[in-house]
Amino acid sequence: MADVTIYHNPRCSKSRQALALLQEGGREPQVVKYLDTPPDEATLDRLLTQLGLEPQALMRTGEDRYAELGLATKQMTRAEAVRVLAQNPILIERPIVVVGDRAVVARPPERVRELLS
């Protein structure tokens, strides 16, 4: 069985629901509370590749920090955007679930089923 990791925010209902779905499916994932232990740039870059996303697509645009940093109009390279996410983990969309070499942003939480089939 492939290793399962969830980048989790316990205060987020969608993140809690995704974790529950994993557990109901018989998986006990490694839980990374990414606000307490933010992923580094290399980890974020790997996750983005697994997700098939560019960094800006993983940013939570409704967060105050997004506006404070002026990210809506800021032009950044991929590396710069990854650095912003690493330095401001509150901006990372959640939850991210990884099974083996595949990953999804589990919004809605039922997306975890894509990885479990």
C-alpha cells in the first residue's frame, strides 16, 4: 500500500473531512500540520509537480496575507512564487493529499477518492 500524506490544517473543515475520508478508507496518513511545520521550497516544488499546478494556482487568494503582499498584480517566476508559499504557508490551499507519486488538492474532500482507487 502506498504511503499517504495529508498536508492538514485541523481548523479547516474541508481538511478534517478529507482526513476522515482517508481514515474511513482504511488509510492512516502521515499528517503534516503545514502551518506548524511548513514545507520547504523543494517539497513545495515537488508537490506542485505532482499536482500539475503552478504555484499561483495553489495560493489562497482570499487570505489577508495575499492582499498584503500585493500578489494579485505581482509578476513572479515559479521559483519566486514557491518561495512566497514557503515563507507564507497560510497561503497554501488545503488539504493536499499525496498517495505515492500522485497528489490532489482535496477540495472538495471527496477528491481523495481519486487517489484511493
